[in-house]
Amino acid sequence: MRQQLILSVPSKNVEAFVFSVANGTEYESLSTSSQGGWVNLDIMDGKAVSQNTHEPLDSKTLKGKWFGAQGRVSIRRLREIKKLRSPVLLTDDYGYSMGMWKIMTLSDDESNVIDDGTPMVVNFTITLEEFAN
């Protein structure tokens, strides 16, 4: 089975969450944000001075759309992992470890709800921040 990404919790005995087309848990976009660590210090009677103070933590945002009842099940599984309050190991589709990350936000939007309350579309956004301890 081809997979896109895997979220696992090495310190807990929890099944990993696999983002995969075959599972119906694919994501549509992944963006990464890295900052340079620069700050500007205002100087009297002159231009501000730039200084590099540190290397800020990177962040990643996954966005996607799941269909049918499986979408709600997948969101619940991700919320269970988030509730563990432990860093997650992110692994890419080639098995390369992308390091440890914290789940900062997990949001979903259910739409096209049918008569029994099941959403036919679940849009989601997951924001991860690098875990640097």
C-alpha cells in the first residue's frame, strides 16, 4: 500500500495514523514554514539593526478532504493521538524520518450531512510544529 505520510507516537502503544489514498485518508496539500530567526532592533538616530538571534521552529500544515463516514472516524483517530499530548514521529512516503512534531491544531468542518447526521464531506487542517527537545 502506498502511503503519503505516517504519524506515529513512539512513546505510547498506539497504532500509527497513515495518510493514504488506499485508506481514503489522503491529504491534498502540505506546506512548510521556516523562519530565519532575524529580529530588528530600533536604534535612535539611525536605521534599525538586524540581528540573528536563534533558529525558530518549523511548522507544517496539512489540508485535505475526506468523504463519507470514514472521514469522521479518521478525525476521531487523529484527536485521540492529539489527546496523548506527546510528540509524534512524522515519516514520509519513502520511510524517511522527518523528525518529531507537536500537533498544535486539528480542525475539521463537516458538510453535506445526511438525515442520520453522517457528513458526506469532512474538510480538515492539521498544524504541526517542530519538537526540538
